[in-house]
Amino acid sequence: MQTALIESLAIAVTAYLLGSISFAVLVSRLMGLPDPHSYGSRNPGATNVLRTGNRLAAALTLVGDTGKGALAVFLAALCTGESPAAALDAPIAGAMALLGHAYPVFHRFQGGKGVATAAGVLFALNAWLGLGVLATFAIIIAFFRMVSLASIIAAVFAVFWAWLLFGMAPVTPVVAAIALLVIWRHRENMARIARGVEPRLGAKKA
């Protein structure tokens, strides 16, 4: 029992440290771009990096942030020998990777909103779960053209899809925790949506 607890703690801490690697900052440094904390939304994520006009940097950031979420889940499953969604270690590792992305120890706890990392976690836990959330995101984008709104609604539906696939298995409450963190990180966006001033895709800047 004690050995299993130590292993679980080690997995969780490793996942948090992996999540704390900010690919927005790393890619920007390697490509000679400004620190993403210094411009735009000041959010170290792919959307903000795209504001530099460097699409390659934004794409690499997106791949890195998504990949680290998936990697945390896969490594946990590899260490335990259990299916990602069958026990708690892999889902918790995914949640800890997201926590690291949102509050990274390597970057003064100033992290991103976690949408890409959460997507990587959900796809790694179960492909159908990831596809369901991605479809929800795409539908909201198509109708409202707001990335933040799509992210918030997709986070809510992630819990629904998890419940539909797994019922009240341990993975479902962890997915709910992931969704709550993503929604919390979008609280400023929610305030702008309520005021009707949240930017839409393709809209011209004033």
C-alpha cells in the first residue's frame, strides 16, 4: 500500500513538472520571439503566440502543449500497467499536467488557460472522449466564432461525455476537475462575453 502511494505521488509530481514546461515560452525563445507574457493577452499559449504573425511558432506551441498532456497520461499508464481510464493514476496525472500548465513552477506560476493541454489529456484517456469534446468545440466555433466560449462549453460537455462513456467511474470526477480548472482560467473571458465585448474569429479590430 505504501509503495503504491509513493508511486502515485511520484507520477503526480512528475506530471505537474511536465505540465510546467511552457512551450509558448520555449518556442518563442528558440525562434527569437518576444516573451508571450509581454504582449497581447499575456497568456502563454498558441493563440497569443499567433499574434506575433509566426504561424510555425504557434503550431509548435499547440503541438507541444497538447502533447505534454497526452504524454503525462501515457507515462502514468505505462508505469502502472493499467488502461488510462481504468484507474486513477493516469487521469490524475493528466489533471496535474494541466495544473502545471496553468500554474507552472518554472515560470512564476504564470501559465496558460490549458485548452490544448486538456485536449491532449482527454484524447489520451479515451479517443471517443476526445472526439466528443472536439466536436462540441467545433460546433460552438462554427456558430459563435468565439474560441473562449467554445472552450468553456466544450469543458462542460467533457463531463457529460465522460459520464456517458464511463458512468461514475473514477475518471469522471477527474474530468470534472479538469473542466472546472479550464473554466476558472477563462473567468475574464466570461466577463467579456457577458458584456458583449469578447473578440470573435475573423472580426476586425477597432
